[in-house]
Amino acid sequence: MALNDFRDELAATAAALATPGTGLLAADESTGTIGKRFAAIGLENSEEHRRAYRTLLATTEGLNKHISGVILYEETLFQDSTAPAGGAPLVELFQRQGIVPGIKVDQGVEPLAGGVVGESWCTGLKGLGERAARYYARGARFAKWRAVLQISASGAPSELALRENAWGLARYASTVQEQGLVPIVEPEILMDGDHDITTTASVQEWVLRTTYEALAMNGVFLEGSLLKPSMTCPGASCPEQASAEEVGEFTVRTLRRTVPVAVPAILFLSGGLSEEDASLCLNAINHVAAQGYAPWHLGFSYGRALQHSCLQHWGGSELQAGQAALLARARANAAASRGAYEPGSEPSDDTSLFVANYSY
């Protein structure tokens, strides 16, 4: 297939995912990562428990009012729901709600030879076209690829790391578009470090400019793509942490300087912020955007900041409690994507969700 065969469909899918007042549920944790989260609630990481938890997500009534799409792990895309939910494929349960299924397609990171210590490049391009076609046939309509960059006193990100990861994102995006999947481009800048917010903003501008140069060179159809960036925040160890309002101002300024207007939506990752802080910062971003030029839908693509309370309340058996917690955070972030979130108006856990050198 070729890009032109899917151009209209890609634009329509991207527009659906960019529906105002919605965002994405990032439920693409690997088996190892979800095991860590289950361990925190005293639950064995078994296929049965993973199926039960993912069925909880797929059967949360009313979730489609706030969530336009869900990013799945490969196991989930091909997994059936529990018997009480009818045993239907999980992907079908999301589709019945009008939630667009997506799929994580990168295969993790490897150390970058020639880079600064700790730098990485993202793997998964080999055979990606064939995998993307199989995912499309199963019902996926968008994909996600996460490149990981860091800011460090030793000189990261290096130009090598930046260009390698930008090129990988561009090759991925071009490849999956030819198979009918909208690419989510995710150049994440980790929160690790003690750098200030001005440093983050400078690096992020460089990252986004370089990424969109690579996308252009590879002929990526921007109207059929989405961006999933970090918010512009200081390092987690910086002695001067920024307010939500400062994060909003720096983030919108960065985006205005770097992201093409053709991109339908910018869906932020939470990056280790607490549930409440992720909502407050997104709300502030939309407040700032409303005061000037911001042509994109500014929404969310949260994993931990949507699921932390849900997991705690579910605990392996309390279905309704888990779903209520998930729905509360979905409502909060949907409101924040309109700049209408009232602090503390929805139940949340203020625990920091930061994990050093986070991978999943």
C-alpha cells in the first residue's frame, strides 16, 4: 500500500483523536512494567490478572466522553476480555464505546554507541511495515513510538542522539502511515536532572525543530499525525520547581516556535507528574493557549496519571471502585484540556509518579 491510499482515512482518524475535550489513555505498558504496578498492590503478574485489569479499562461506562483513543500493548490488542464481560476481543470492547484503538510499535531502547553515557536509540524498524499491516487488520488505527532523550551535565542530549532519534521517529511515522496507522510522534525528554526550566525549553525547541525537519525529509503527512511531547518542566531535582502557570507559559511558547500548524493535536505525556499536577499543568497550558495563537488541540496521553488511583482502588478485585477512579481522572483531564479544570474537583492521589530513567 502507499500513503495516498490512506491519506483521507489518516486525516479523519487524527481528527477523531483530536476531538476537543478528550485525550488518550496510554495503556501500553509492557508485561514487565505492568508487573511492577501489580506488585505495588500485591498482585501477581499473571495473564489472568492482566486480562482482568484491561477488561476493567475497556468496560468503563462513559469513558468515551473523555477518552478518544487508547494505546495498547501488543498482547492486549490480541487479547480477549474476561468471561463476565462476554469474552469478546478487548479491541472490540473499546471500539463499541467509540474509542479508537492504537498500538505501541517501538521495541524499546538500546545504548547509543558514540553518544554520551546513558543515551539511547529506539529499536523496532525492522519488519515494522508487516507488523503495522497486521495491527491494522486487527483494528488498530494509530501507533506510537517513544524516543527517549535526557538532559545532563555530561552533555546530553548530544547532536548524535538527537538526530538518531529524530530520524527513527520519522522512519517509523512514514512506515506506519503507508499501512493506514496515524503515527504518534513521541520525543520524550526525561525529567531526570537538576536543570532549570529555561534549559529544558532551549533543549526542547532544538528537539522539536530537528524532529519536524526529519519528518519533512521523510514525507510524513502531518495532517495524519499527532505529537506527544513532554511538558516544558525543570528537572525533577532542580531546587527551583516551576508553578503550573510557568509550565503553561514555557510549554506554549516552545510549541509556538516549533510545531507546524498542520499537526491536528498535541497530546502531552505526564512524565512522572502526580495525578493532580498533570491536570493542573494541562489546565494552565490551555489557559495560556487561549490568550494567544495556538492552532492545535492541546490534550493528554496519560498512562500513570490516569491509572494510578484506578489500580489502587481496583486492587485486583474491586471492579467498580477501579472504574470510578479511572473515570474521575479522565473527567479531570478532559476538563483541563479545555482549560476548565477546578483544582481538587475530582479525587486524585498527589503522590509523585516520577521514576528515574523511566522505561516501559
